[in-house]
Amino acid sequence: MQFISTRGQAPRTSFSDVLLAGLAPDGGLYLPEHWPQISGSLKDMRYQDAAFRILSEFTRGSFSDAQLRAAIDGAYAGFDAADIAPLREIGEGRYLLELFHGPTLAFKDIALQVLGRLFSLALAKRGGRATIVAATSGDTGSAAIAALGGLPNIDVFVMHPRGRVSDVQRLQMTTCAHANVHNIALNGSFDDAQGIVKALFADKAFAGDISLTAVNSINFARIAAQCVYYFTATAALEKPVSFVVPTGNFGDIFAGEAAARMGLDVARLVIATNANDILARALNEGIYTSGASHATLSPSMDIQVASNFERALFEASGRDADWTAAAMEDFAKTRRLELPGPVLSELRERYSAFASNDEETRAAIKAVYRLTGRIIDPHTAVGVAAAMKLGKPLSPVVILSTAHPAKFPDAVTQAIGLAPPEPERLSELKNLPERQEMLDSDPVLIKRFISSRLSS
């Protein structure tokens, strides 16, 4: 399996190189040269075996079957749910797909626990060191730290927007004691942090000197691992599904498109956004334009520039790399992209989009609790609110439940008047010391900080 860049100016490369590189050298995002087809039923298959069946299509030639199986089995050994991503019916043909049973209680664990193990293998083969820089709106940072903290020959730098993640999310990052983990509380938004990551990659001399790579969803390995639960949920329900996905950086929902391109019969992909509604506006109005980021009850989705949307645009344009590169260059300058008619039509064939505000988020948490007794987090609630706007479902509707409610106790308390039960692994964090550096959102300052830590 070979991989190409959405911008067409990077050499074809292998999965292990994609894994270690993160971003393509031309600034684009990697995708497989062709989408493999997954045939046959996955019903009654263990989640780990389904993951092997799908991931092996991408990793062949980079990792042996034994290495991949060991990485997958090790990744999911510590999950709280034996079936890894269980479905829970909430009535009227609607289901929650619980993706928060990993070590940091968020869906990012499902991909990053596998990625971390494969990353370590690939680095051992290549030799040398690697520097990972991650921008996080809350959950990617802690999941990356849980997967990579303490590993040899790897340094992990995580930037989160100061004051714009929940206390639990912050503590999951800043209480890590591993010497190879470095936390940055950025005076700015997630979009500022994401822009700095791209600027670091664009500085090819600096990126080469520190062997820079990324574990955000710009890394295709994340997308590949997230495809799996679309297949397993569909297999369990035995019919095409409409998936509703709380969406910030577009990685999780693009994994649904990837699954469809790999042969999964998907009824619909529904983009669920909060007040940061750039994606809903792009689909509904045809203009992709960013504004100021708004702080909401669902902070992991407080994003105005969705990096993975580039992958969807590339596919919707018929894999026109020249158009994609020019469009992304124009958007970087003007923060505005009018989608051509054929591209917009292709996107609308696959996606619908709905935005919900904080009031609707609280109402969704309250409604699910009243009807089922289940407590959901505010990001899942944004998905529930979008699912309700779909009307009476003609096919099963699966809402991706992306985080444990205990990570967002304030939002839950606002909605139902009581805090969610707190898992022991979270309560223990409050007694640990925090380590973080507070910096302005300036690429020069961030480069200086990274260099100082790598040289110490």
C-alpha cells in the first residue's frame, strides 16, 4: 500500500513513513493511493479481529501480521469495555456508540493506543529520535500522552488553549510525570495552536533538525484506526446506518467517509457542530469561511479551521490535487473558500450538517437522562441534538459518544442538576502536581521552548 498527498507534490510513500511523518512535505495530508475494499461480514467478530482485518490493508509491507496483532491486542487490553466500542439503544431507532472506554475516557484512545505502539516499532526500525508536537482542543493531548509518555527516543510537546479545556482534560495532561512529555498552555485558541503546528512543519530546516512529526488527526494512521468502529457498529445492526458525529477537526467523521469508500454501506454521515459552525455553514451555504472561535460547553469542538476537511475536498473534487492545493493556499490567505458546484454537490451527497448552541446541548443531556437514565457528555449531546433535527429515522441512527461525562462535570450539572459519577482514575488526578509552561501563541517562542527542552 502506497500513500499520496492531497496536494500532489510529495513522493508516494509507505504506511510507516506516513506514520512517522504525519504531514506530507508539500503541506498536504496523506491518503491511500487507492481505497482497499473490505468484503465479507464482520458480525460477531471480536473488535480486535475487525481492527486487524481493516488495518492490515494499510500496514502491509510496513509491519508484519504478528506485529500488527500484538499492537492491537496491547492497545485494547486495558479498555473498560470488553467489546471496546459498545452500542447502547436510547430509543426510536437511535443508538449511542460509546467510544470512551480507554485510559483517558475519550474516543482518541481507540486510535492513539494503536498508533503509539506502531510508532514505537517504526521508530525502532528507522533509528534516531522523533519529536511529536500536538495541538489539542482537550482530548488528543491526554490520549497522546497516555500512548507515548515514557517511550524511548520520543519527545512529546502538547499545546492546549489556556482556560479553554475542562479542568479534567487539563489535569490529564499536566499531571503526567514522564520526562519526555512537555505541556504548553497557549494564550490563544485551538486554531492558534493548530496554526503553530503547521508553521513548524513549514519550517523544513527546523522540522528536519528535530525529526518533527504529528499525532493529530492529520496523521492518516488515526483515520485508519477510527474506520473500524463504523464497520463494527454496522455489522452489529445488520443494516446501513446514519452516523451522527460530533465534529471539530473533521477527522472522526472523515473516518466514516473512508469506511464508505472501503465498501461499507453507510446511509448518511451527519456533521454535528456547536456554535463553531464552519462546517455546517460550508455544507449548507457552500462557503467555507472561518471566524472567531467561540468558547462553548463542548470545548473539544471549539474549532474554526477543520484540517481534515481538506481530505474530503480532495475526494469530492475527484482527487484533483492541483485544485486542492490552490484552494488550501487561497484559504490560508483569505480564510474563505467558495466551494465549486460539483464539489459541493458531491459533499452533499454524502454529508448533512447541523449546528447546536449551548442551550440545545443542555437540553439534549437532560432529554437523554430523563428518557434513559444515561448521562452523556456535552459533545455527545451536540450529536444527540443533531440527530433530533434529522426527524424520525428511516434507518438506524448511531450517535458517536466521544467522551465520558465525568470529563465535563460543570456542563452536565448545568443540564441535570447533578454531577456524573467520577471514575477513580480521574479523582486521583486532583492530588498530583501539574507541569505546564504558559506561552503566547507565537511560533518563534514555541520553537525556542522546544529547542530548550530537547537540548536539556
